[in-house]
Amino acid sequence: MGKFKLGQLSSFFPASVVHGMLAAIGLIIIATQSHVMLGVTPESGSLFSTILQIPHSVLNMKPEIFLISFLGVLILVIWPLIGSRVPAPIIVVLVGMLFAWHFELDHVSAANGSKFLVSISDNFSADFYFPDFSKLFTVAFWEAVVSISLVGSLETLLSATAVDKLDPYRRSSDLDRDLTAVGIGNMVAGLMGGLPMIAEIVRSSENVNNGAKTSWANFFHGLLLLLFLVLFPGLIQSIPLASLAALLVYTGYRLASPKVFARVMDVGKEQFLMFVVTIIGVLAVDLLTGVALGIIVKLAINLVRGVWLNNLFKIHFTIQQQDNDTLVIKLFGSALFSNFLPLKKMLTELKPGKTIIFDFTDGYLIDHTVMEFIHDFRQHHEAQSGRSQKIGKALETFSDHALAGRLMTADDRK
């Protein structure tokens, strides 16, 4: 079976649950940053409390702050139509700094105690706080370490898997390498007084939207940020928070736009149910709870549809060598998000150039996550001079979408 790697847990996230997590994060960004765009600080409370306070912030908004935010969103919408090679976010920040100077936001902030501009320390070295190891041998210390490690690892897997869904080239991240990098980074950051870090959706989605193709985009993002923090703190302190909020709200909208909801609905009603449950769970509790609820709903749907318990987490298939260049992968029973890891691992280890036949004639239920994976695999395999085909006719598909979940014909399952 080979050695299990933590990164393989990403296969346990149904596609619609991942999309629901992305949409929920987008809604959270919109809800929290809307107040910043209006120049009003909401009362502390739950996320739903923050959402309910938006009308109050609208009635009490600061006109000059809202103008900066509005111009930022307007630029983000119009700038791509111009076709300029200068990224729109840079223009948003520059225009925001110009209006912040015009409205003298630095004096306004000092006068009423509000923060309308980015606030960082003038002395870069002053932000380093070296750790105190006096609690190294206490239970509380190791409880915190284990909790942060587990939560951070799971959220990194979720975030990386979600960003893979946004990649126009349909590539898959090396999740084990990502986890290793995050672990090493967190140890180094902790030794310098830094906070734990995870894979981050907002920055990564912006990289994708602005044409980034490799992980060097993240490297240069961090390098440039470090250089500006060290060399130009005064310049950063002149950036209005309203401009940054406009960038975030625009990104949040793209993650949770009506088109996203429509695309999930097209795949099937059960996919939309998981999508909505995940969103509600993330908004009401937290990210991990929302994802867990979405997975539980999906497992329940599969049981209702007749999947046997012993097939829920274990897949049954055979591989037959038809000739030197042809492999037949025959499925027995159901192929689900919760059991297809062995099939995924086997396919990813195949040499390119072969002809692969997926035989579903003895299959029962094939869910959307597996259909999506096989579709992506076939595209990648055929791009490397291979060939593939599917055998088996569906008795029922759960929507008109080409990759919708399906039940195979009763006759073919005899």
C-alpha cells in the first residue's frame, strides 16, 4: 500500500465542500471589511453581529473614507478593460494614498483616535520578541503546540486544495511539501516571536487572478513585503485601510459571487446542499466545523443512496493489462470522495503514454468528486501522449452536468 502521507487527507474533501469553504471565506471578508470601507468600527461580537451592524455603519459612514473605497472598487472593475500591464491593485493603492494625503487622514486619525491608515512600527527590529522557554516542560505548553500544529496543518491542506480549484492550469499542489514548508516556517517564526502561519487563500487567489504561474509568486510577494517593511515603513503608513479593504472585498466577491452558487447548483442539488451547509457551518462556528458538517452531509447522502457501509471508506477495483500499452481499470461498487484515495494514488503513479480504459459497468455510485478527478486525470494523461476512455452507461445522473454524480445501469452491474 505504500507509506501514508498527511497530504493525502486532501482527497477526503468533497469538491463542493471546498467550494463552500471558499465562498464562506469570501462572505466573511465582505462582512468584516465593509465596515472598514465605510470608516466605521463595529462593536465586537460574533460574525453575524458584525453583519447585522452593516446598516448602522452605512448610516454613520465617513464620506471621505467611503470615497476612497468606492474609487478602489471602481478601478478594480474598470482597469482590466483598459488592458494596461500595470496591476490594478497598485493603482488602487496609489490613488488611495493620494486621496488620503488630500483629506489629511493622518491628522484626522490622530484627532479622533480612529485608525484610517496602515499602522506599523518605525523600527523593524523592535517587532522581534524572542521566546521564553520557561514553560517548555509544562502540559499547557505542549497542548498549545499540538493544537496549533493540527489545526494549522488541516487548514493548510484545506486552503491549498481550495486554491488548486482556482488554478486555470488544473495543477495539484505537493501538499506534503507545503506542510513541511509551513512546519519549518512556523518553527523559525516562533523563534523570532512571530505568529503561526498557514496557506493563505486571499493572497493565493490574487496571485492566480493576476497571472502567477509558479510558487515564485509567493516568494517575491514575501520578499517585496519584507523590503518595504525594512526600508519604507513611512510609505506603508501612508496607505489608507479603505484601499486595502476595497481590494479584499473585491477578492471576497469573486470567491462568493452568484456565479459560484450557480455553478455548484448546476452540478446537482446534493452538491448545492453540501455547499450551503459548509457555508453556514463556517460562518456560524469556524472553518474546520463547516468542512466537517459538509463531509457528514455527503456521507449521509451516499448512505441514503444505497452505498454499503463497507464500501463507504474502501474502494474495490482491479487493474488488468490488456496488452503492453493498455490498462483496464475495472470498478466494483461505489467510487466516492471518501474511498478513492487508493485509485487516485495508483493513477498518479502510472507511466505516461499508455491507453487507460475505465470500466464502470460493474460500478454502482460514482460521485462528483471522483468524476472531476478522473476528468482532470484524463486531460493531463492525454496531454502527455496517452489515451483514455470510459465504459459504462449511467442509469441516473443527478444533474445535466457532465461531471455530475451518477448511478450505473442495473443491467451493467449484473
